[in-house]
Amino acid sequence: MILTVIEHMPSCPLDRFATWLTEPRGDDAAPVTLRVVRAWAGDPIPADAAAVGDGLIVLGGQGNAYDDDASPWLPATRHLLADAARTGRPTLALCLGAQLLAVATGGRVQVDAPPGREAGIIDVHPRPDAARDPLLGRLAADVPADHPLAGGVLLAMPTMHADAVVDLPRGAVWLASSRLYPYQAFRVGDAAWGLQFHPEASPETFAAWADLHDDVDTAVMVAEFAARAAQVEAGGRAIAARFVEIAQRRADGLPLADPEPALSR
């Protein structure tokens, strides 16, 4: 399998997903090859979803979803995301990627949203439709009652953003929220997911992002990550593994969701 990755800047890499997406999955599973498009270095954005292989991942960045002058590849990226959502190519769009997916498919992003920067390790709360979602449904069911995340929390995830999706695209499925911002996860069509948080981020990358912002205390961010490192890693690994499984199922012509969708607690 081939997964194409759009990288907007070197400081926002695939990070831990580079390992988690390519981990062996059994003798019958196709190995995963990652094709990284470094847009910031001039690599061309694929023309359409048919050119990305079996799946598309669009990473985060420091710019905003409308800043075409600073990032001239954004129009092509939005076109690619819209085509992927329309054609059902498995797509995982993270942070800026999620905002680009929203804008590309008819939603709206607010730059410097009034609630302010959301930074740290946040609790991601599932919406009702999460239990039936191909990507997140199994995660909602797999948290045991005595787990620290039990009781209405789907994931503990790193986040670092001030822009936010404020209107979902028409027909999008709202999957998760946080205390500060409602649209933490959503799906467009049957196989394009936007995640406002960063399941791919390592502690080192997260600390480097914190250093970029005067309104963020890096020491606090590092401590938060360390305190919940096991939860963050478990959630990130699960999202990566499930996305690869979804891409494989789509390539094999199988339904994306389990035959019996998991029910939330």
C-alpha cells in the first residue's frame, strides 16, 4: 500500500506516525510505503485523489487555511482534499490539514478564534456518532471502565492551535469535541477525517512547537505530555493502525466499518 503525506513545513513532520503507520500487521497484510510530498520544498501536490495511492495524510503547519500567499500550494491541497472526500479515498487531515479539509468541502475556519490558543494535552470527548464511525468507533469501545480515560473521554491528545473550524461542511459528521473547541474530529463523506489534535506528535516535536509561542509555557507543556504519555501514545498508535486498516479495506473493496459497529459505553 502507498500512503501519500503532504508536509507543509519541516517543523510539522509525520513524526511518530512514520513508524506506527508502517508497523508489521501480519503475514497477509500489505506493507505500507509512505510517499512524503514536501510542499514547502517545492514538491508538487498530486493533481487528484487517484494519484495519492491508497490513502492521503495532510499534516499541520504554522500558517492558516486561507494563507495562499505564504503557502502557495494550499489551493492545490484544498482541491486534492475535496477530491479525496468526494471520491472516498481514505484521508486523515491533522490540525491545519483538518482546517483545510473543512474549507475545501464548504466549511469555515476562523483565524485567531476568540476562545484563544488551545495548547497542551486535552481530553477529546466523543459525540454520539463516534460510536458508529469507522475510524473512532472501536476506540470508543476499547476503553475499559477502569481506565483513566473512561467516563466520556475518547482520547488524550496533544494540541497546539489558535485557528479553529467554526462551521462544519454540509453533511459532515461531527465526531468529537473538547472543552474549548467543539470540532475536534469530523468526517466528510465516508472516508475523509479531520482531527484538530495531533496524534502523530512526539514529546520532542510538541516541546519545539511550544517554544514558538510567547503565550505558551514550554515547561508546562512538557510536564503535561510526560504525565499522560502512555495515554497519548496508545491513542496515536490506535488511530494510525485503524487508518491503515481502513485504507486496506477500501483497497480490497470491503466495507470500511466493522460488520457490527462498536457501541459506546
